[in-house]
Amino acid sequence: MRPADDRGLAGRWAIPGGHPAAAVLAARLRAAGAAVTRSAAGAERLVLIAAADPRDPSAGETGRRLRATVALLRGMAQRGEAPCQAWLVTIGGTSPDPAFATLAEVLPLEHPGLSCRHLLFADDKGPWLEQLTDALASAGDDDGAVVLHEGRRRRVERFRPLPAPGDEDAGSGCVLPAGGVYLLTGGLGQVGGLLTGALIRRARERGTRVRLALVGRRSPDLVRDRLAALDRAGAEVLYVEAGARGQGPGRAVRACLRRWGGIDAVLHLAADLMGEDFLRFAVDLDAGTIARQCRPKLEGVAALDRALEAAGPGNRKAPPARIAFSSVAVLLGGIGYGAYSFANRRLTEVCRRRPGWTVIHWDVFAAGADSPEGNRATDGRIALGSSVRDGPRLTGEDALSAIDRVLAAGLAEAAVVTMDPAARLARAAGDMSPTLSRVSPSREITPAPALVPQAVVPLALVSPDGPADALEGAILRSWRRRLAVEDLPADANFLAFGGDSLTAVRVALDLRQDLGLPVPPSLLLRNPRLPEFRAALAELAGAAVTGAALAGAGDADPRPSPRDIVADPDQSFPASPLQVRWYHMHPEGYGHLVMPVLLSGPVDLNRLRAAIVAGVRRFVALRTVYSQDGGGTVRGHVLPEDSLPEPVLLDFSAGSAVSRASRLHDWAQALEDRRLDIHRTPPLGLYLLRLAADRALFVLHTHHICFDGWSASLLWDSIAAAYLEAPRPPVADYRDLARWSWRYLDGPEAGRLRDRWRTALADAPPPCRPTPDLAGDPADPIGEKVALALDPATVETLRRRARALGGTLFSLLMAAFALMLARAGGGGDRRSGPPGAGRAAPGADDAVGVFVNPLPVRLSLAGVTTVADLAARVGDLLDLFQSSQSYPLLDMLAHVPALKGKGFNDAFLSYLLYQNYRKPAPMPGFEVAMGEADDEAADPQDPLAAFSARHARLMRPFEVIVFDRADGGLSVNVWYRRALYSRSRALALAGLMEMALLFLARTGDGADPRRFLEETRREDDRAENVCGTDLPRADLPAISRRGRPSVGIPGDDNDFFSG
């Protein structure tokens, strides 16, 4: 190496990670006089080295690499140690790593002064060290963002863009037949509208009729007018619900073959461009954002390939062309487009490894008459902006011409742009940053600005009715600059003055720099009017100040730590067996919960705040922290009353009802994502939100290690009594109950129960779950839900039937759950897990703490020939279950042979919970509503709707959670791990649970439950393959199906529920 190159290696370097090449590189840099550490603290330059996976890595794996890299850079930035140069290196492969390549394109645009490059080395046997150190020394001033080294060959990632359609050499041959059959995923989106319009016009010009199979996420009822318009325009249209995942593409392929005999081309356009995740800066990305952007693209490709391969000889045409629609974000990056760019990188990588696919990276499309009006900037939703405000945009005819050219040339990958990429890049970022240079000077290292401009400025919490100079001034300065409008009225609408998604990114960057707040572009797009946006920004400022205060409290926390109080026997106790379970599950992210209480009436906020403090202090479980001693015993340590946090006051009363609901939703979701500490401080957050003069919301953020559903009413009753200055209800000390639980396990009753459970589970089959329809990672805990609502009259009918069978509503739910699992692949001898209230100990009804006790139960349908038999079998099972309320799963795992070696979440894979715990006492003069909204169809402006979870970490693959509605009905929530079940599969399982309840309610005691299995299987055979259909219902009061499409058991070529 030349001495000049060695001088270029001087400085402070960070090379974290354990790849063997990292140690080799560190030694080389130290030999050149550089300071090298594995810690990123104080480094000017950062090198991350990872092994390339020659196989097709999963989206989750590359997503984790993306998040890990971002987290490292974010941490450096928050310490004021942001590097000015970063090299992201993979060794052992020739395909760009989607995560590293995305960051190399996006980060320099979002953070001027930061140079970021992705270097690939085909193997670690060649001259990789020489090439890498040369690149580090020279900073690769002439390199692209992605550089590949194969031996001595060096390649820079470049695309050869096709000329814009219409150029003289564009050609005129039509590879796509005018009257062909086309399957389009995402076919009713903006680009889909342009393409379908162009295909119809091309066919009409040639005197024929195009045939379109459109796959979309909306129910047929919502798109009926759109489909009718396409039919009138001259297309023969088939619509298949379910998006580009699950059963949708497969059904579409089979429907095309049955109806038209084949498919000429598949156009895979599915994407999520209208959600809140679409615009987000790279350093703000999280797992959910990345997954939601990747899912429609990647799952669509896999589903289409499976369906087309299975179709085989059924396709009477030649194998169809398969076109995957990507974006020039792969080529150019894009400010705020990190997740979208990564999703398209992943799509490209997947298609490169699958035969038959062509990937086209498209420039910005026009928003013409064929586009859905929902994409227009009129209702506060994201308006897609061009990277060039008034530049040329692609039409549907442009797209067809470009596809013809790409297919004719036999290209596997191409980019279609409307202007030179370098010029596009310059114009796209021109006024967003002081410089567009990707490279900092290699000889003269200058400090880069922080990657995450989240340093909280000392803003006072701005009252929506108070002065607005600081916030409103910053907003107006940015709007005037970005919208090129000087005179903005007091109620100016950002979208009405020409704002779009790109302009929102620019405004967000301005405000991040001016105010030091993590302003997401979506905040402006959801609150486009000036007063609403100002109020949302004020709340963001207040939340940031509050969060900073809470985060900083740990550095000089005056509260005693567990070590200080362990010596006091009155303050330390052995955690209960149920707490031990949650203690060991906490590191996996389980146990966090949020409980909202809506109070309507003449609320005195100061008085309520004092009542919250007084009510919470009465319960020792809420001020306990936990540790594990040297012998493995988990212990709880009760802290003094002054260790509890004060309630945080927030004002949500400003703005319109829509903007208030949107801001509350964002705040609630951020709170759901916050993780509590159970070791140093009580796992407790207290919030009091002013919604209106006569409306307040109390929000408790806590952990299952100290709280369960029954506890919610006890806590609120204590708060209400303090507010009303009424006699306070009795309180039991959880420490006494925890000690009692261990004495109980040493007693004769627990011994008898061990023997009964050993007998009950002897020779039991493995835990059951409905047969999955997806082949994702079984360990991926991320789940989603579908819901159905049973109205009060129906529930009363079910209650009467349960009493007639000698049971309760819960026993009827258990019987229906058993039939559903038997029908859905769980088998006739099944093991699943219901929980019990667990409050059998003396005084437990008056204690706040964790008592809910899930147990694995076995219910065999062998020998069951009548509904009465089934009811009796369930009754016997529940007798054992109810007598075991104080017998914990922890002991069962240790002493029941069938469960030995199982983890807390492995004892059962399916779960039924009926949340019928006690309700809070009436509060004179006020209306009190507790918990999440009744169902997904609740009014979105209902404050409790903001806390209705849509995603969660599931302890088991499949869970059914039933709770009482305020009107006397029931909400049935079916939660499922989305790696294993598609939404359509979950909807079918929810419908099957409903039909099982109806079957038990409408048949006599002598009816054979096998009739249910046979009838639903026959309905499978008759169900419509494409759009679904309603199955026959009993003559019972109607069951509300709001919040989900009307769908029966989906038909398929194979039995949908077969195991």
C-alpha cells in the first residue's frame, strides 16, 4: 500500500461485529496508524462487515440487518458521535445486500455530509483486504453507492435505463396481445388503473376485447362501481378478493384457466402506498414498517409462482410473462422512501432467483382519469408526489410500450425513467439539503450532522389555546418556502396549496432541523390544515419533552434500587408462580399492556390526577420491581410510595374530531411500542388526557407481572372512590397471596391435582392448532386479528341453550372451539389452553396483581355422538379446570410427564379466553367506559378505538379472545400469527367458530356433532372459489359481520382445513 493511502486511513475507526474479516481489517488499519475500536463511541468512520448469504435470505433476516444497522447509527447520532463515512461490507456473494444497498442509497440523501457505500467481495480468498483498504483510503470519490469486487474485477452497480417511450428507437412491436388475458395484483390502484385503461384502449383499437383478472384487498361490494365501469369500457373483468397473499393469486389463476383457458401475462403491482408506513425516514424504521412494505410484494411473488406451477398443463397458452413492478427508488434512493426502497430491493433480489420473472423499476406515473380518486390530495390521505414537481410522468400507454420493449429484448431487469437519472437525482433532492454529494473529503474529515435530529429542544408544552409563535412560525416559514406561497390564511390547507408527499418530506426535514423534533411526513399528510398540524406538532413537542424527562430520570434516580431493600424482609418476597412465568417471558417482549378508561361528565382534572396517585399507591403490586437471586429464585421488592411516577397530563382537545382521533391513535400506538423495565423501576406509566371540557381519558401502561383484567376494575374503583371522597374498597396485599401460592403447592390439594392432571394428559396428543395455509417461520410471534360481533339477542339465545345443556356460556364457547379445531385440522383429540381467573385464594378478589392462570386442557371427541355427550364431556373437563384455579402452569411443567421439557408457550398452541371479569362500580354523575372499543367496526372517533390493537406479539400461533360488549353482545377476536395464516384463512376460521356456535344453539340434545363437520365440509365443496359466499345460517337473530367481508368457508382444489 502506498504511503499516501496509509495517510487516508488515519483517524478514529469503529469496526463492530464478530466477522473474522473485521479483525484482519482492524490490524491493517492499526498498522497504518489508525485508532480502531469495536465500540462505535467516538468514531469518525464506521465499517460493518457481514457474511453474504448465497441462498435467498428471508425478508425477516435482511430486515433485521437493516434495523440493526440503523439502530447502531442512531445510537451514535444520539450521543453526538455521528460518523461522516460508513462502509457496509458483505463478503461471500455477488448480489447486493438489500439492507446495505438501501442504506447506501438513502442515508446520504437524508443526511448531508454522510458518505455511505455498500461494498461486496465475492469471496475472502482474493485480494479483498487490499481492495477494501484502498476503497477506505480513497473514499471512492468516483464510485457508485454499490460496488462489487470479483477477484481483480471491479463493478459499480449501474442500470441501463430504457429511453422514455416515444423515442425514435423505441420500436412499435406489441409483445402483449391486444385481446389477451391479464392477471393484475393491485389492479385497482393508481398504476393499475392506468394499465387497465391502456389495455382496454389497445384492445378496442384492434377490434377485440381484453380480459382482466384483478386481485385486490377490498371486498367486492366496495369496488362494484369500478368493475362496472371497466365492463362498460369494453373489458371482460373478473375480480378476486384477498390481495396478493394467501388464497387470492391462486384463486385468480384457477379462475382464469376455467374461464379463459390461460393467461398471457401476470403484472404484479401489489404494494402498500397509502398507509402511514410509506413515508418514513430510514432512521425511524421499525420491524412493522418494513414488514408491511415487503409483504404484498414478496408474498405475491411466492403465491403467484405456486399457483402457476400448480396450474401446469391447465394453461392452454404459452407460459405467461411475469412482470414485477418495482420503483426507481432502487436506483435513486429517495428521501423518506427507505422502507419502500428496501421492499423493492427485496423484490428484485427474489425475482432474480426465480425463473420467468422480469423486474421493471418505474419512474413516477401520472394520476390520470383512470386512477382511483382516493389517491387525490383532497381528503388528507397521502398524495403521491413526483420526485420532480412538474416533470414528465408515465402514462398507461407508456408502460405498455416499455413492457413490450423489455420483453422483446429479453431483459430480466430494466429501469424506465422519464429523464436522465443523474438529473433526476439532482432535481429530486436539490432544495432538501445543502449538498447532494455522496462523499465527504477523504483527507479532511468534517463532522457530519446527527443522523437522527431527535435532540429534544427545551420547548414548554404548548397549550393549544396559548401562544403559538415558536411552532407556528417554524411551520409558516417552511410552508412558504416549500409551497412558494407568501400569503397563507390562518386555516390554510397544505394539500389545497399544492402540497404532496414529496413536499411533506421537505417540510418534515425543515421542522426536524428547526425544532429538533422527530416529525414524520405522515403527520402533515394526516393533518393538512394549519391549526390541526400546529396542534399535532404541539403534542409531539410535549410528548418529546415528557419522554426525555422520563428517559433521563434513570441517571440520577433517587428511588431505592432492589439491592438497597433486599435486606428488609417486609419489602422482599418470593414472586408468585404466575409472576415467575411473566418474569421469564419479559425478555421476549411479552407482558406489556395498556388499559384506557374513558370518563364522561364534569371532570376536574386536578382532582382526578390526585385521585389517580392516591388510588395507585394502595396496591403494592404496582410499585414492585423484580430480580433473580443466585439460586434462581425470582423475588419481588416493594418500593416506597414516592417511587411511583406522577401522572403525565396531555391535552388532546384542539383541532377537529378527525385530527384529534388521528393524534390519539398515533400516541396510543407509540405507547404500545414502549417497553417497560421490571428490574429498576415499577413497570408503570400513568397518563391523563384532556379530550374536552367534559371528557377525560385515564391510560395505564403496565405489565402482566403485576396486573390482569380483574385488576383493572379494582384499580379504577379505588381511583373513583378517592375522586368522590367515598369509602375506599378493601385491598389485599399481593405479597401475602404470593406466599400463600407457594404454601399451597406444598400442600395435599396440589398433590391430588398433580395426580389428576397426570391421568388427564396421559398419552395425550401433541398440542393442536388449525392447519396453517402459509409456510412462514413458526417462531415469528407477530400476529394480527379479525373480529366478529354477536348481537345481544343472539348471545341471550346462546346463554339459554348453555343453561339447557347444564352449563354456562363459557362451556358452550369451549364446545364450539373444540368443533372448530376438529374441523380446522386440530383433530378430534385436542389439547388447547383456556385461562382461569385464578382468584381462589382467600382475599384474592380484592388484590391487584396477576392471577390469570392458563392451563392446557384435553378434550377428546372420541365416543361423542350427541350434543349432550359433548356438553357433558366439556363439563367434566371444566370441573377439573375450575378446581385447578390455584394450580399453576409452572408446577405442571415440572411434574406432569406429558409437559416436561415444554416452555411456557409450548404447552398448548391454541387458546380460548373469555374475558368476563368484574366491571367497575357505577360512578355517580359520570359515564365510565373501560378497555378497548367493542369491535373493529367501532366509530373511529371513539377515543377507545385508538387502543384497539391490530398487531401484537402472540404467545401462541392461534388465539380466540371473547369479551362482553357494553350492549350485552359479544366480540369474538381471532388472533393469528401472520407467518402461518393468511387473513382469508383467519376469516374462514372466525366464520367456522360462529357456525359451530349456531350449530350448538339450533340443534337438539340428540344431534350428532359429526353433522357439523360433514355439513361444513359439503359447504366447502359448494363455496364460490373467487369472491366467497354466505353459507346458510340458522334462524337466529342476525350476527353482525361489520369490519370483515361477508365470506364463507373458501373453496379450493384441496380441502381448505385438511391436515
